[in-house]
Amino acid sequence: GDSVTQMEGPVTLSEEAFLTINCTYTATGYPSLFWYVQYPGEGLQLLLKATKADDKGSNKGFEATYRKETTSFHLEKGSVQVSDSAVYFCARMDTGRRALTFGSGTRLQVQP
Amino acid sequence: DAEITQSPRHKITETGRQVTLACHQTWNHNNMFWYRQDLGHGLRLIHYSYGVQDTNKGEVSDGYSVSRSNTEDLPLTLESAASSQTSVYFCASSDSGNYGYTFGSGTRLTVV
């Protein structure tokens, strides 16, 4: 079935370091792709999205580009802050089903 | 302001008991979803609904049921709670477009 694969964490970085969290998806159909963030004790919040190939989603300094040729949607940020410490989930949505399929999540820890 | 609320936030129950988790949204969204979150598995879809009187099974629906009698509510019932159902449960809703979900804050359920 359709799936999303994320790099395992935790990812530990120093403040102001460059962040990449890898995400790949199965290539069936033309899904929309999302990144969600979960802060401790909270529900998930939409971070960014892209609905077609070559689209770039961006928000709060985070970016991800929908790469159909590599079936990837990697999350990047140029300079992380301690406040970015959270769990990040990559997800796909298939139009017909309208339900999200999530990756297993990647925990990011940013140290001062 | 519109919101999505889950109750209770925490619950401890005994094996074999019937448990119902509440989800209420005031976004007037047609689509509602239940997920469970477990370490190493990310979020897995339990049940979902596209509108009143509509319900569908997700990947991990065994032992769970839902009903949709109005737009605002999608209660999740565990017919006979098992220890394997100890988890954090998230409810989410979305409109008919491709804009991702709005999540509740979650219910932590412990089955002893």
C-alpha cells in the first residue's frame, strides 16, 4: 500500500545548524505532501504542504520541495533554534481517499 | 474561534470495559478522522468519516467503532478494551479541499 518513510531520529543539532529531515513516499498516483510538527504534550500542527511536483512549501523558515523524480519531500531549515525541538511527521494525502498516511516521525533536539 | 476538542485528556480503564472517547469540532468540517499514535509507528488511521451517517475503516480498525450522527461529533468506542489499545488517540478534521487536517490535543488511554 501507499507509505511514507522518514529518517529515524533523534536528530540532535546545535543552535543555528542546518537541518535536513529526509522523507520519501511510494510513487502511486499524485499525492499531496505535508509536514506536520508536534510539540511535547500537544497535537500535530500543519507546518507546510505541496500539492504537485516541483511545488515548494515554506513556513517559519522551513522549506520542502515536492520531487517527483526522486519521490522525496525533504524538510530543510537553514538555522535551527532551540524552540524548533519537536517531532516532525511527513505525510501524504491521496485525493480520492482524503485520509493522510503518516511517516513514523523524526524527533529533533536542538541544543543551545 | 473554531476548534476541535477531545475528552477526556487522560483515561485509565480496565481490560474488557467499554470506553468511548469524544471528539467535537466547530469548524463545520465534513471529514473527521481518528488516529492512534504509538512509538515507532507514527500515526495510524483507525476510522474516518466523510459526513453524517458515513463511516469507514482504516488500517487498524479491529476492536474500535465510530458513529457519525451529526457534523460536529465523531465518538470512538473501544468495545472491550485490551492492553494493546494503550496509546495516545488523536482526532482530526478537514474540509473537502486539500488543506490538511486540524488536530485535537489527544487523549492518553491506559488499559490495565
